[in-house]
Amino acid sequence: MLELRPNCEICDCDLPPEAEARICTYECTYCVTCARDVLLGVCANCGGNLVPRPIRPAHSWRPGTGLENHPPGTKRRYNRYTAEERADLSNRLKDVPPQDR
Ligand SMILES: [Zn+2]
Ligand SMILES: [Zn+2]
């Protein structure tokens, strides 16, 4: 199940489940501004592309689903790389289609 992480790992802003966020396949999570302007659409950890995080319904429309049953994560994550290291990877990969990385 997708972990709905509570913050942007670059700028540490809050990203509650209803917020617009960007994620990679590993669930690395970023705010829209960092994903676009800092990372240039390239995940700082894996080099993959970033897509909109789906919004989990608050209500349990089917048994066992929704935020009622699967609340967002609480562990805040912080990116381990320096700004220079992040920029280096972004610049190398930003013009390479994700399927060619
Ligand atoms: Zn951010
Ligand atoms: Zn990633």
C-alpha cells in the first residue's frame, strides 16, 4: 500500500493526504514546488520521474478502505543528499525520458 508521507523531504513542508504532492515509484515524496523547481522532475534518490500522488478517500466507501482504515504515515523523511548532489543528478537526467534512464 502506498505510504502517504507527511512532509516534503526537501523543504519539510506539510503534505497531508489531501495536499497536492509528487511521488516516485519508491514513494519518495515532494511538494509541487520542490518537484518542479528544485528537482526538475527528477527524484533525488532514484532518478525516476515524479507524478501526482493520488488522494486516498477520507471515507470508507468499501469495507477496509479509505483514511479511516489506512491513515497517513507520521514518520517525517529528510533527503540525505546535498543541494549540489541533487542538482547534479537532476541536470543529468531532466531531459532523458524516464523509460530511458
Ligand atoms: Zn518541498
Ligand atoms: Zn525515488
